[in-house]
Amino acid sequence: MMELRPIDTNFVVAPQMQPEELAGLGTEGFTAVICNRPDGEEPGQPPLEEMRRAAQEAGLAFHHIPVAGGLFPPAAIAAFAAIRRGTEGKVLAYCRTGMRAVTLDALANIDELSTQTRIARAKSAGYDLSALAERMAASD
């Protein structure tokens, strides 16, 4: 069962979903999906191409920005920010738990929010980004 965790009105994160769960997202105002998992990261994970096909069949743009090992390279943050800025409608980003997706959003900081506000938004969705406070503050 899909577990959507709103961060703001236009951005939601989720743990790993199944391809069939993407079908109804367009009717909920979503226009794009971002996958933040490397393809084949763990057994049982739906293949990236199945997720891409399901998103496209649902009328959603599909983007792949894989990050792993707790690393968030500047290129991945910039790509994430570009998609968030360039997408009209709601964006859904997912990874195994949603943590990488919410972290990329906080680091991209497209709304130019304070570090405390970004940490609070993530916390309200069930994610603790306090360990990244120093890195976020450096980009304020």
C-alpha cells in the first residue's frame, strides 16, 4: 500500500511503491515522479523501467536521480532542484524509505527556506534531518 508523506502542497515523498500504484496519481494533481534509488538496489525492488513505464502510462513525467551511501552530490541536488522548479503540478519523489527524497528536497531548498523550517517540514512527515543541519546552514 502506497504511503504518501506530504512535505508541502506540491511535494510529497514516499517509500518504495509498486508500478500499479502510480496509476491514479494524475487524478490527485501529480505530474511528475522522481526515483532516488539506484536500479536493482535490493532484491524485490521493481525494475526502474517498469516504474518508468507505469508513470508514463499514468501521464506522469518520470525522472531518475539515484543517490546511495548517504552521499548527495551537487549534481544530484541540482538535478532535483531543476525538476522541482520546472514542474507544474505536484511532484512525488520516492526511494526505499523516502529519506533520500526528502533529503534531496531539503538540500535543493528551492523555496529558500531556513534550515529550521526545512528540518521541521521533514519532521512533520516523519523524517529526522537534524544531522544535516550544518550542511543545510552552509547553503542558507
